[in-house]
Amino acid sequence: MLPLKSKHKLFHFIFVRRALWYKMAPPVSKVVRKIVKNEEEVAKELCTLIEKLSNEAISARGQFSVGLSGGSMGKFVCGGLPGITTTWAKWKLFFCDERLVSFTDPESTYKIYRAGLVGPTPLTEDQFVVVDPDLEVKAAAEDYEKKVQAIFPNKEWPSFDLLLLGMGPDGHTASLFPGHVALDESKAWVVGVSDSPKPPPCRVTLTLPAINHSACCVFAMAGQGKADMVKRVLGDGEDLPCSRVKPSPGQLVWILDEAAAAKL
């Protein structure tokens, strides 16, 4: 049995170590899961959240910065955003990732949002911060990083108000694929990917640190086809690119329909 003095020293050591750990540990993300009936309700819930966050950001800082993704996210956003109430002139729109293809190519994420939002809303093309598709992949990534840095000057990392992210069938998000070297990037805000396992091969993407310094990240998805991967990420906690999205000390929101959440 330890003498009383030794016990006091041990308790003091444990207390100090624990206090230091809490001080040094990164803030934990607040995770919100919302399960709604169907795809239509996913889009409605998503656009209601975007409306809320945009108005809060504009009220607090005079600008709303949002990062966009392709796939079903484009359908949700373009279908619902024209109906929200916001100060559109205060919006700045970025891309979580982009394929290096012409703006007229069906694979262009910018093409999707330009067609769906410029006209149906008061947004203008000048409010989109776009990737230059005429540059080779490394130069395009460096150019885009400079464009983003111009919006967030004198910052170690960008501070997006909201990033709208997708989840691929392999668990990738943005253009960060399982096992790819881009997942381990710790200094750059933006990197180029020239060997994407999903065509087209050349892309530009935000890095995980840039993503995780956002105030809010949202995954929104619907359908039975998403159920297995949703289980792997949210149910099993498998280490996949989607699982590494942990905005600190921001909020992580998952909006799922009943079919996508069926295996949780």
C-alpha cells in the first residue's frame, strides 16, 4: 500500500497529465444525423439548413462561403436552393473538388451548378471561384489554392462556412480516394490528382485539413444503394476518406433517407 504522501503525488500527476491532454487534444466535432422519409425530404432538409447557415454567416460576417460537390448533391442543391430566402449577393461559391474538363463537358461540376443556379437564382458567374480546366493538374491545383487564399487572406487554413460533400461507393469524398497519397497531405489547401481510380483521371481537390477547418460539413444522400457504405462509415466506423471528415470544432451533419439509413 502506498503511503499517503505518495498517493497525493500520484493523484496530482494523473490530474496534471489529464488536464494537459484535454488542453492539447483537438476539439471534437459535433455530429448530427437526420433521417427523413425519402429523397425529396433529404433535399428539403438540406436546403433548409443551407438557408439557415447562409443567413447566420451573412449576419455575423457579411459573407457566406460554401463548397460544392457533384453527383446527387448537385441535384439536391439546384432543385431546392431557388426557393430559399437569402442575400444572394453575399454568397461566394467554391468547389470541394473539380474534374479537369471543359466547362461545357457533362462531367464538369461547375457546369451543373451554373446551369442550375445562375438564372434560377440571383447568383452570378462571378460569384463562383472556379478551377481553370486549361491548366495541367499540378498547375491547376496551385492556381486554385491561390484563388481560395485570396478569399481567406492571412490564414493558416480556409474557414468555409459550409462544405457540401458527397460519398462514393468506395467511401471517397471530394477527390480523396482510399489509399491515395492525397489523403495524407498536411500542408497544402488544394492538391491535384492525376490518377483518380474514377474517370476522368485528372482532378483538383481540397485536402482533408482544409475540409476539417470548415464550420460545417454536410453529407446528404438517399437510396438503398448508399446503405452498405453508410453502415461501413457510420455503423462500423471503418477508416475511409468519408470517416476522416471531422470539422473541428465544427459540425458534421448527415442527412439520410430511410433507405440509405436502413442498415444502421
